[in-house]
Amino acid sequence: MEEPLALHPVKLYVYDLSKGMARRLSPLMLGKQLDGIWHTSIIVHKDEFFYGSGGISSCAPGGTLLGPPDSVVDLGNTEVTEEIFLEYLSSLGESMFRGESYNLFEHNCNTFSNEVAQFLTGRKIPSYITDLPAEVLSTPFGQALRPLLDSVQIQPPGGNTFSRHNGQS
């Protein structure tokens, strides 16, 4: 008789990098309401995984200097084992999600979280998060700021750069 596969919960941690400023200032600056400037990470197998200009990193859940998340989205469960997941992350870190591939608008932490969520659960992360860059860039102020914002690199402090070779789990 086959052993049933274990189910592992998958969560999305959502942080507002603006700490409420986007909600207050976006109508004035962009002419539209934004509820936050979102940074996301995936929680699975007892660790938090995220992507920034330093590549893929991990820490204990809530272990970056961002502190506890502003909200938590339950993405469901996965049958993907920790070993397979770490191999998958290792391959992502060597291909699509190297640190130098980071771009604030087109290839960021939310792109990573969306990719990993689909691998683990078949579900995407909420569109209000993935649509944010296009919303900002659709405004004249967003277009004017784009050259400056394209040079911005975000790497939340407090995580460890993920490497399959350093025994990270």
C-alpha cells in the first residue's frame, strides 16, 4: 500500500513597503488610490522565501527587518516535498531569478512569489499585487519617475541568500 503524500501549507506574506504612505499620498501624486507598495514572500516548509536584488533569500517567517507581514494570504497546500522544492529554488536562482535579473517593475519579488505559488499550488497570487507596477506606470507621475525607479534595488535585510550548496533549508 502506498504512503499518502503529506500536504504542506503554503502562505503568501504581504508587506507594505510604504508603511501606509502609498494609501495617503497616491491620490495626490498619482491621481489614483493605491493601498500599498507590495513586497511578497512565500512561506512553505517552515521558512520564508523571497527575491530581491541579492537573488533568492530565506529566513524564519517574519524574520526580515520588515517584521511581521501586513497580511497573510492562504494559497492552499502542496504535495511538493522540501527536497524537491529546494532543488526547484536552486534552479530558479541559477536561471530566472539571479540577483542581477531583478527589476522593480518587471521582474521583482512579486514575480517570484507568483511563479513559486503556481509551482507549489497551481494558484497565482492576487492580481492587486501583480498589477501594481502597471497601475503606477499608467500615470504621468509614474512615467516621469520610471528612469529613477528602474535603478532601485530592493533586498529586505535579515534573510540569508539561498543556495542549495550552503545547507539552507
